[in-house]
Amino acid sequence: MGYTCSVCDLVVHGNASSLVWHFKNRHALLAGRMFTRPVACGQDGCLQTFRYSTALKRHVERNHDILEFGDVNVNVAHPVIDIIQDVPGEDPEAIPPNVDGGNEHVLAKEDVTKLAASTLAKLKASSSVVQSTVDHVVSETSSLFFDVINTLQFKTAELLQGLGIHEDDDRRKTLMDLFAEHQYPYEHLETAHQQHQYFVQSGYFIKPREIPFAVAYYPRNNAQTGHVVQVAKHVTFQYIPLHDLLKCVLESKGFMRTVCHYQPSNDGVMRDFHDGKFCKDNEFFSNQLNIKLLLYTDECEITNPLGSKAGLHKIGVIYCTILNLPPQFRSSLCNCFLVALYNAGDVKTYGFDPILQPLVNDLQMLERDGLQITTDAFEGIVHISVAQVAGDNLGMNGICGFVESFVSNHYCRHCRMHRNDMQNASVSKPELLRNFNNYNEDVRRNDPASTGVKIPCLLNDLAHFHVTTNYAPDLMHDLLEGICGLEVHLVLGNLMQDGFFDLDLLNSRITSFDYAPFDSKNKPSPISRNKVQNPDRPSGQTASQMWCLIRYLPLMIGDKVPEGNTHLELILILLECMDFIFCPEVTADETLFLKHLIQDHHNHFLNLYPDRNLKPKHHFMTHYPQQMQLLGPLINYWTMRFEAKHRFFKRLGHIICNYRNILKTLSERQQMFLCYNMISGVDLVHKDVEVGPGCSTILVSLDRAEFLSRELGMHMFEEVFIAKWSIVHGVKYCKNLLVVTGKCDQEEPIFQQIIYVICIDNGVKLVTESWDTVKYDRHTHTYALQQIAEPAWSVISVNNLYDRQPYHAAKSYQATELCYVTLRHRIP
């Protein structure tokens, strides 16, 4: 009896547990109970994927019959040896060296220790677990293992004695020794110190360095005198050595292979940093093998922001990600690495230079000497430097040495325009852009009020970075947490004042609107009257909620507001700007068109509200076209994914409730996240595909079987796996959603509805039926669609979609049979 391995197609003899053991020991895919990547079932053509071994085991036992082989007795209780043979094309390094055909189910003592360490690493990598909980798990599970194994050892000894196998038998001694070895799985891992030492020695735990840079005096009670005295104490921050961090990451499984294979676009379309003018014109960054870093800086409140300790324990973070990876991999939090952790208050006192100094020293060495990398795909020296620094506007101005007040005369880090001119300027002025020469002149003048430059930035000491060539914008805060909230509330207030609808009707539609499944979790909150009356205050929506609200707002209220309304027109022009700004693919001509769109939007705002001036974030928008030409799509630099990384620190700070040397605690626990990924063999650049539940079906039983047989290249009586859903690089595809498969002669997108999600060996295929694109409805900023009586079917691979994002056809509040699709960005 046995099961088929979905990785190597070998037959694993035994029960479902034997299959799980095979994935672990043959392919090194199991860490604790969790697979290092989604694993397909593989039985009877089933391609459903699983993250947890227990879920796979339960699924196999419940849904798939055991295969019969010859005269094998299906009632055999002992595990049967797996068939081991050379697998063509399989990476031999993926097979642990201590695995052989006769001992796949026998764990050596060191294997047990590795399993126990992996379990502890998983616990320590969680933001919901404190060290006392880890100690409790070690204590209780050690006791559990001891009792269970002792019982099994006693019963086994009884059985062997009854079978006439005496104590001096070598086979019995070997078996009893195995019981004894496995009684203490956490041996030498009982304490936090022993655990720490093990992970450091593994080479995967990059230990943070505590770096002192100042001395401060703190009040302490003198136990002898009873008085409060001032005690000198070093002011420190946590720094992760960049050399060790990058060596660990770059030498991880498949990383350098992905870096070497990632090529710039050659069709004139900009898709990433490599395609922008800045990279192409820079000799260092245009070299494909030079590692380009994107740094991110921000501040994060880890205590209750409304509590008495708000601001006292506010931390600052510096992350980095590697721009040599494709964007779909950079969006994973596994590829966002902690570089430094500091107290936000210390920066206000001592500045950024003490915190940046060790980072700059390491980067200068990596620029000059490079880093020796040894992998199966690449062996040699790679040179490393910072390409761009991202963050919110306040943090960016701070780390780059510009003034941090946005009511100062020259607050823009990109140009030298005066604040009074910014309030009415709808375009940027090329002659006022900052450059190397005028920046040095401003530094020499040492007059922040007239130049906007407060102090020189230490990052300028790098050979390939300068603050005047740092173009990364802050889309999330500029638009979703700034301009969108202001203009939505201004427009809604005026529309309600004109009597088109009231607040109750608006909120009822916000609450009951037919959102797409992937937008439901970002459903906007109801809008209060106070927000409408005071549009300059915070919107009360998260960035994701605001993005959802402004995209669907014209469709929500379009039936109540007449076409051509000047207030709604402001939202429509802003949405047209956002279509280009959030687009993952742009051309040079489109950046010029965006420049005119932004100009029209700003002029319309000033004409519509003559008593108002443009906000600083309006001014930052005027630089987007030029930044897009230089860096490629701006969505690749926004702060949304970095902000998600903060959740680890926020939750852990709330859970541990101990702020003594909190920076050390947080940094070491974050490094355990990377350590766990390395120990468990997680592929940081794995092409992530998950397949949901479904069933294997003979092709002839499906509608239009002949067509599907021809398109899939399969025989009519072959089986295909029809899944309820599939997730490819974080994007979920399921039945009834719409996908864009191309463009028609009128340059309008072609929408098709998903009928089947078919998973086969060479990927995920979508069987779709065509819909008719009736028109583009500018009044609602949507495409109006209708179903066709006898639609044509198509089969398309997910990788070949014109736009990776699926869409939802929503109904309008107008009396019409048409459906409306709201796009997330312009279809390229």
C-alpha cells in the first residue's frame, strides 16, 4: 500500500504518516507541523495544496484510497520502507545527507534536536508568544515525551520478552537505546540561554549588536539614603550587521538564481527599478549583479497611543529590501529585513548620524570590497549599495537632513520652491529641482529657513547615493491618508449641502454595497457628520479603507449626482491620476500625460475652493511624473508593505509588557523570524501557488469537453483537478470573478468571467467565458459590462493574464441590467 509523492512522483509505501515523513526527510519540506511551502496532495490527480502536515494527513486519509501493490498485506502495522531511487532533474542538495532507504523513519539524536529547535524557533518568531510561554512549552512537552516514551518502552520490552527476544539481544539493545535517546527532545535547549546559543551557532541567527552612542542621566532610588539620584547610563540602539545579514540572505536557497535571471524590460515599458532612467544612467546600478538596497525608515508606537505612556516607548526602525528581486517577491514580509531599531526620542536629541554611522561604515566596505557569495547558481563577489531610501515624508526629511516642519519656507526635499508658491503651483519647476551643486551650496549657507537643508546627511558619504537623487515618494501618506480623505469629505459635504443625498443614505450604501470579495476586509467605515464638517482632520479610515472608498464612491452615489457636477469631477480627475500612479506598468509617454492630469486636478481644486490653498501633499504629487520616469512604477516604493511589518513590534510590545531594554527584546525576536525561515528551509523566492479544495474530474464530463481537450492538450478521458480557488503570488482566483485577458481595437479591456479554475502539472489555468464591454462610464469611473447569450470560452494561464488582478462585477443603483467593474489601476 502506498501514496504518490507530488514532488518526485515516487510511491511512498505505508500510511499517510509515511507520506508526511517522506516530504520531511526526502525533500526537507517540513518544519514542525508546517510545510516550508505549499505541498500538493498528488493522490488520484488531486492538486489541492496544504500548509500543515496534519491537514494533508487528514485529507489523504479521508478522501483517497490506499494503492494496492502485489501481495502487500494492507494490515501490516509496521512502517514500510520508501522506494528510493535517483530522480532525474532533482537537486541532490535538497536531500538530507543522512537519509537512506533503510532509515527514513529512524531519527538520530541530532535530528530530534533539530526538530525541537525548529519548534522553538517557530514559537520565538511569533509576536504572540513570550519567553515564559516558551519555557512552559519546553517543560510540559518534555514531561509529556518522557511519560509517553517510557510507556512505549515498557510495553515494547514486554512484547519482546513474550516473543523470546532476551535483554542481551543486540536488536533489542539497539531499540531500547533509541527509546532512551528520544526521551529528552529538548536536551541542551531547556533554558533561554541554551536556546540562544544553539541558534547563534547554527549560523542563521544574525545577532543584533547593541551600540552605545551617548550618555544620559536617569533618576534612580538610592536604597541606602532613600533619595532619588541621577545615574549615568549609555544610550544605545540595536544594529543588525549588514554584512552578516546579506550574506545569509543572498546564500539562501534559490535567491541568487532569481537575482541572476531577473532581466530589465526590453519593450519600452517600465515595470521596475531596472527600467527607470536613474538605474540605466548609473554605471553601478545598471550592473545586474550589483545588489541594490531599498532602505525604509519610520517610527512606530508600541504602547497604547492614547495612554499615559504614549511617545515614551516610541521606536524608530530601519528596514531594507533588495531591489534585484521581482516586485512580487519584495512584497513578502520574509524579504523585508530589519537593519536598525532605536528609540525615536533619541533621534530628536542626538540626530540620525550616530544611528546611521555603523550602517554607512558597513555599506562603504560592501561598496569597496564587495561580499563573497557561494551558491550553486553564482560564486563570486557582489558589490552592494543603497539605491533609494523610502519612508513617510516626515521620516524622509529627518533622515535626509531636511527641515521637518511642513509650514517652513522650503519643506520639499525634491525642490527649492517657496511655500507660498507651492500653495498655488499645479506643476513642478525643473529649474528649482535640487541637485548636487545647489545642495552643497545650501549646506554651506547653513540657513534652514531659506534653504530647507538642516544638516548634511551621513548617507551622502556613500559612493553611489546622494539625497538629491533619492526620488522615492510616499504614495500611501500623500494620497490615501492625505489628499483622498480631504477631498472626499470636501466633495461629500458640498454634495449633501446641495441636497443630492443625506448622510444616512450615504452610510447605508457604504455599509450594504456589493464589494468585491477581496475588498470586503477593507470595507470603509461609516462617515460621521463631524468628518464632513471638518475635512482637514484625519479621515477615520485606514489607507486600505480609503482606497476602497474612493474607488467605489462614484458608483455608490452616481445615480444621485447629475453628470458634469463640478464637485464630483474633482474626485473623478483624482481617480484618473491614481490610475496611473498605482499602475504596475508605465511608459514614458504616460508620465507626460500624468503631468497634465495632475495639473488639471490641482487647478480644478483651486477653482472649486478659492478660499483654500494646495496642501504640501498636493505639491509632492507634482513631482510624481518625473519620479516615475526615473524609478519606474511608483507603486513599487510605497510604504504599505513596510507598515505591515510594524505589526510584529506592536503586538509583541503589547504582549510582553516589559520595557526594560525593549529594543534588544524586539530586535532579537525579529531576527528569530529570519532564523526560523532559514532553519526550516523556507524558499524566500519560491513561486507561491496555493490550490484550494476541489475534485478530480474526467475531462469528458465537463461542458464543452472537446474544446477543453483541444485547448489543454489532453485526452478526453484524462482527469483534471477543478479547484474552488487558487492563490498565485497572493492573488486569489475563484469562480465568477472577472479577469482581463487583453484589449480590443478601441483600447478597452476585454473582461472574461472565470468558469473553472483548473490546476494541472504546468500551472493554473482559467476557463473563462467572454463578457461584452458596453462602454467606459466616466461618471462612475467604471466599465459597464453585460453578459452574452452564447459566450465564447477561452483557456488562459494565470501567468498570461493581461492584468494579474481579478475584478468583481457590481450592480449599480440605477435601473439597468448592466454590471460595473471598478479598476484598481489603469489597464496597461
